[in-house]
Amino acid sequence: MRIIVWALWLILFVVLFGFAVTNTAAVELHMLGGFTWQAPLIALLLIFFLGGVLFGLLAALPAWFRVRMELRRIRKSMRAQPVGPSGPERSAAADPDSIQSVAQGARTTS
């Protein structure tokens, strides 16, 4: 399975590399205020792609922090609770002595 995944990544890289090599023509980007910027098409695509990734990550940050805080709260509450029954309130099923006595009682009644 790993070989297939690596082969797919390699094919994607070759396709994108070929796209980058063939799109080296300079294009003009006209901005507001009369500002014009001339750069290769692939450079502009890469810049806008990275800007989109950055914008997406920034948009996801509040939800990510909210989930982390909730997870921290749940872990803290789980640490505060005892894992199993302890002390006098233990059930008979959790006490090994009572299990043996129940098993012996079942043998004597039959």
C-alpha cells in the first residue's frame, strides 16, 4: 500500500513540476490604486495558494483552540474522578472474597 501512495505522490509531483516549468511566462497583476506587478504565472499561483492555506489555517484557529480547551477540561475532570470503586462502597462483584464465597455457596447448594 505504501508503494502505491508513494507512486501517486510522485505522479502528482511530476505533473505539478511540469505545470510549473511550462508556465514561466510573465503575467501582470493589476491591483487597486494603479499598482502593477509583473511575475511568472507559477510564482503568482504559488503565492495565492500559500495565502489561501494561511487564511484557512487562521480561520480554523478559533475552533481548534475551543476543542483543545474542551479536551483539557474533560481530561482534568477524568483525573478528578476515581477510576474504580474503592472503600466500603465497593460492590460484591468487585470483591474477590465475596466472589469466592458466592462460588462456594453455589457448589454447596447443588
